[in-house]
Amino acid sequence: MSIENHHLKGFTEQDAGELTILVGDPGRVKLFAELLDSPKEIVNNREFICVTGLYQNTRISIASTGIGIGSTEIAVIELIQSGAKRLVRIGGCGAWQDHIQAGDIIMNHAMVRSQGMLSCYVPETYPASADPLLFNQIYRQFNQDDQIHTGIGLTAEGFYLSQGRDLNLFGQEEAQQVLSYWKKRQILNAEMETAVIYLLSALYRVPAANCLVAHVARSQDKWMSDADYQARHKYVAKTVIEAILQTK
Ligand SMILES: O=P(O)(O)O[C@H]1O[C@H](CO)[C@@H](O)[C@H]1O
Ligand SMILES: O=c1cc[nH]c(=O)[nH]1
């Protein structure tokens, strides 16, 4: 069923590729579009930019979700209603475990999430998890020396206190408790969209996975340079697309 999108205006079933890459940052759409032949911008509305193009004659779509729950819910639902076949979020995150370096790749097969997230759709007990087959297909495309980590991540509702960052409010001790609580429970990383994508795509029965780049190693507050970060993202996007091409 194709309906008129309220936000992704003009994006139709013809624009939905074998893979739809989701990015938070609208600026990253253009970076990934460089991988495609004949890229065409279909949507440019608020935080939502959508491009489709061809990779070795296979249609691939790239869409930005903006930051966080609200705009990601809109993007995912409108893309699925427009015929999106597979969703893979390629974005940044903070690495929380000490053995993960900035620049490493993290794939989350499941996410814990802030309380109440999307509670009008599902109860707290409903898992936010990746499609196991899609996850495995992407994971197998990477090389042994790619510094890739798999495990459970956290989708937080905010960037600051809910990710253990305090800017002169309650003190570092309280913020640090957020980090240490989840580190002890083996959470690898934190970001702001994956759980929304996993929950909605499970409800709509569209396969979804993520493949993230650790922008910062939180234990040392070590961030990647912009140039390295962009290059790493582009490498991840190319690898994800090639994984999908193996078995579309
Ligand atoms: O790198 P992107 O995909 O924008 O995602 C990460 O960056 C934003 C925070 O700076 C959040 O959206 C977080 O999930
Ligand atoms: O620490 C980080 C880094 C990128 N994005 C996040 O949401 N958190």
C-alpha cells in the first residue's frame, strides 16, 4: 500500500531500494550518495533527506532520520509505508567498554532503551532486536582485522545526562553512575535511534540491523577526527551495500 507521506514528501515505492540506509545526520546522505551511480535527491524537507541511486545496477536508498525518537519514528514509518525492503542504520555512537577504540565498528543485535520509549506501540518487555539473518549477512562481509564488536547497545533518549554527560547540573558523580551502571551490564555503546528502528521494523516485519562507528571512546573521551570519521563511515556503507548485494 502506498500512501502520501506527510514528511518524506514525494518518496514512493519506485524510490525504495533493495536496501535503505538510515543515517541520523542529513549531511551523511550526501557522503554515502558518492558511492552510487546516478544519485537522485527525492526528499529535502526539514531533517529528512532521501536519495536513491544505483550500486552495480541495484537500487539503494539513503535516508536521514534526524536525531532521536520523534523524527526517527516518522522516517521509519514513512519509509516502510513507501515500500522500504531492508533498513540498516549506519551512524555514530559512543563506545562505553574500555576495550573499544574510537573508529571501531559496532553491530548491536539488541538494544536496551530509555524507559517508556514507544510505549504506545509495545510494552517495556518487548525486545528491541535486529533481524538475525540480516545482522549475520552484514557481519560476515567484514574482515577479521576490521575491529568489529557485536553486543547489546543502549538507545538513549538524549545525548547528555541520559548518556552520562553532565554539563554543570547535578555533578559528574551522578552522570558517571549512568555509565558505570550499564558498563557493568555489558552494554557496548550508546546512541539515539537504533531501538526505535528495531521496534518499528519488527512490528512491520521489515528486516533491520545496525552497523555503527564509535565516534568516541568514552573512557578516554577520545574522539575521531572529522576526516577519519567520514572515511570510516563510507567504508562501512560500502561494506553493508556489498553484503546486501550478495543475497538480495
Ligand atoms: O551519527 P548519527 O547517525 O547522527 O547518530 C548519532 O549522533 C547523534 C548525536 O550526536 C545521534 O543521532 C546519535 O545516534
Ligand atoms: O557518545 C556519543 C557519540 C555519538 N552519538 C551519541 O549518541 N553518543
